[in-house]
Amino acid sequence: MSTGESGRDRDPGVLEPGTPATPQAAGRGSRLFGGRAVLISTTSTIVFLVVIAVIVALAPGSSIVGERFFSGFHLRQAIFGTPGTPSVVGAFFLNVRIFMIAEVLILALALVVAVVRSIPGPAFFPLRALAVAYTDLGRGVPLILVLYMIGFGVPGLGLQFFSSRSDVTYGIVALVLVYSAYVTEVYRAGIDSVHDSQVAAARALGLSRYKTMRFVVLPQAIRRVIPPLLNDFIGLQKDTALVSVLGSVEAARAAQIYGASQFNYASYVVAAVLFIAMTIPLARFTDHLIERDRRRRHVGAVT
Amino acid sequence: MDTRRIVVAALATGLLLASCAEEQATSPGSSGDGQQQSCATKDLPLFEPGTLTVATDDPAFPPWFEGPRRDYNGGYEGDLAAEVADRLGLPLEWVTEPFNKSYAPGQKDYDFDINQISITPERDQVVDFSDGYFNNNQGILALEGTPITDATTVEDLKGYQLGTQVGTTSLNFINTVIQPEAGAKTFDTTNDAKSALDAGQIDALVTDLVTTVYLRDFEIKGSVVVGQYPTDEQFGMLFEQGNPLGECVNKALSEIKSDGTLKKLQDKWLQDYLSVPTVTDS
């Protein structure tokens, strides 16, 4: 939608979507195109939205679709809940909780696996093989299957401690297992991006392998992969909804309950808005980090 | 210059689409409103002329449906739909409609949906229901030897973890009648709820009585039906709101009831399912 997106790398004067059109911003780039680009992008955005709105408003079923998805009465009921149906907003706190706990565990587990995968030396082959097998499996098996296997399989085993956890716990474990496999690869990309000469230099200075990893490689690696990491976490935020297959009522499930009880989809709109409200700040933050990193590297190139 | 051309093109496309949409709007609503619907076979307002198109969810379960998938040749609802088609003088065609889609806005691609859907006032505002064809009670299913099997009143059930399929009136029953301390667990399908019961993640599964008895007898070894609870719920066939065919189906249905056919179908398919102790309020 944005005309700024494609030209951003070449022309720093073209605005990112959502950035206010300040004179300085326009002035930074080519004076000729700056103002006009903003004008054109604004006009085309408005025209685009108007066309969509006109199509939707004139559609034969627009009033019934509006009633079924955006009825104020149903939006309110979905937000606050009814005696028979849970509040979608209240249920959303479960998503937030699952996300917070899973995120921390994923960051830790994935780092361990990534480091294990990059330990050199033939003696560590079994460990490396295990790490490779885990990332392959974790990324290949659908999350829903992992959820079922852990959520219904582990309690079915009848073990002492492991089989008597809550379904939310099993859900978090499944999310951590699957997402750590992705995040491991992100970390590994970061670790591989640190030039061998850095390791050689650190070793030459007398740092042990552990210290080289800890103080030379990882700090650089992690900084480089923060944007892709956050990208994965946006996916994780939405996938917290899948934990509901094990029984707990989170926002998407609460929306489904309301929808089936009242035959109305407004509850899904409420759930969607909540997810967006959680995702957009993280997405903007990611953009900010990418931008900062880019600027920093440019500065580095000049010096 | 290019931009201007694109803008013009976009506007034109939008208007074109909008005008097409308007034309469509006039066609479906124009017939049938207001006047009395004739129920002669040739006058029936059908989705597919010459055929009664009936929808249900896939998979469909006994004793509601028997026989091959989408070609049911028995079961209470299967036979009832066939009976309705027969009285309307039409051949019957089965199609699949997931429950969650059955209340989507827009035209339905079938004449009616028969899928153990309970009639409630909220739902009735959005779709049309036929008259009720089955009095649905809630049933509570648990594993043999677990403490919940001793429960005889609603009060006794409060302290347990109950689970049910999402989108069912059973959930409404749990939330409004039992009001368990731990809330209810909900599952996408009855199969998932069954797995949770097997795994001990829930103490009891609540669903309609017939399904609990079916699960007890054929699916979950060592399970018992703790009891049934009458909720005054009726199953109805689901029509698109304002579909004039509903009248004719109701006419056929009342014949099926008054000449004893419905009772016969119930005895044939459901008799074994309904003899379960009742859970009392206190």
C-alpha cells in the first residue's frame, strides 16, 4: 500500500508509513520528490480506502454483515461477557500470561540449543546431532499435533509429577518446544554471522572457548538477530490461541463461545482487536530496532 | 500522470463492482415475502430445484446418523430428514455444513441444516428454526470409580472440573446451572473432550444425553453416565432467516408428529439412550 516501502533503501527522504510529514523529513531527501511523494501516497491511500468502503457499503448484504460482525450491542456483550459466556477481554489475560512465560523460556532454551549446535570438535558430535534433530523435528511437526501429544499424551502416561499438570502448562511446554526450534535457527544465524577472525582473535588473546562465546560471539550475534527474534514473537502471540484446544478458555475461544451462543461474530472482532493491540507495538518496536541498527551500521561504514 | 490513471481506474472498478452488487441485491429478496407459501411440491422454494438439500456436520454420529458418509440411510435425524423429504415429495441430497458456519451471514447453500442444534431465543434472532423435533436433556459422563460418579444433585457437581465441546448449549448449562468453581474447559470437538476425560484432565464430560450414552456404550471403556438434567431444550432444523420453506417443513413435521412416526423413530433409534437417572437441583 505504501509507496515509501520499496524506495526506502535508496531514498532516505521517502517516508515510512505512519511517519508524520514534517518539513525536515521531506527536506532530508530530494527536494523535488519529497513533498509530492507524500501527497501522492496520501491521495492514493484515501482513494483506496474510499473504494473499499464504497464496495462494502453498497454490497447487498452489507447491513446484515454489519449487524453480524460489528453490532454495538454484541461487541459490548462480548467484551463484558454474559452469564453463559465468558468475557473476551478477561480471557485475553490468559493469552498474555502464556505469551510472557513462553517467551522467556523460548529465549533461554533456544540459546542453549544454538550454542550446543555450534560447539566444534568430533567429541561433541552426538550433542550436535541431537540439536539438529530437535530443530528439524520442532520446525517440521505442526504445533497442533505437539499440543495434542503433550496435552493429552503426557497426562495419559500416568507419571507421578509430569502427568498431573494443568492444560495451560502443557500448552506452554508445547509452544516452547516448537518455537524454540525456530528461534534456535535465528540465534544460529546470528552466531554464524560473527566473523571467524573474531573468534581467532579472542582465542589468541587467551580467552577460553566458553569466554569467547560468552563475551565475544554472543553479544554481537544476539544484537544482530533481535529484529527476526521479535518477528517470531509476534507469531507466538497469535499462536497462544491454539492452547485452547487443550481446554482453557483464552480470547479466541471465548470469542468462539460467544459466537456459537449468540450466533454473532462480533466477539471475533473484539478478539482480533485485542491481538492487534498486542502485536502492533511489538511490530513498531521491531521497525525501530531495524532502523537504529541500519543507521548505526551506516555510521560505522563512514568512519 | 500514471498515478492519476490508476486512481481513475480504481474508482471505476469500485463503482462497477458496487453496481453489480446492487443488481444482485434485488433478485433473492424479491420472491416469497408476505404472501402465503404454497406447499405443493412444484411451488416449494428450494435451493436446488427438484431436490431437498439437507446439511449436517461431518463427521455425523450415531444414533443421529447411520450409514455411509454424506449418504446416510438411517439414524434419528437421518431418517427424520428422509421422512420430511418424502412428505414434501422430493428426493433428498446431503451436503456438509460445519456448525460454526451455520449462522454465517448470506445465503445458505442448502435448504435446512439438521445437526442437533438446540433452539434458543438468541439464535432464533439470526436464523429460523423449525418446530422442535427432539427434547434434548444434558448428560454428564465420567470414568467409573471416580468420586464424581456419586453426585446426585447439581450442588454435588460444583467442585469438579467439567469439560464440553465449544459452541454447545452444554457449555451454557455448565456456566448458568452448575456454575462450577473451576469454570468449564472447552474443546473443539467431543473427541477432544473425550481425550481429556481419558487423560484425567477433566472429571466429567457434559454433552447432550444421547451422545453421553453413545460414548459410554461404544467409545469410552469404563465410563458411566452420572445423570441427565432436563433443560427444556428442543432440537430444531436450521433455516436461513425468512426462508418460506420453513412453513412447509413445519407442516410436514407436525404430520410426522401427529401420526406417530416421530415416536416410532425415537423408539427405533433413541430408546436405549434415554433411560438414565436424573440429576436434581438440590
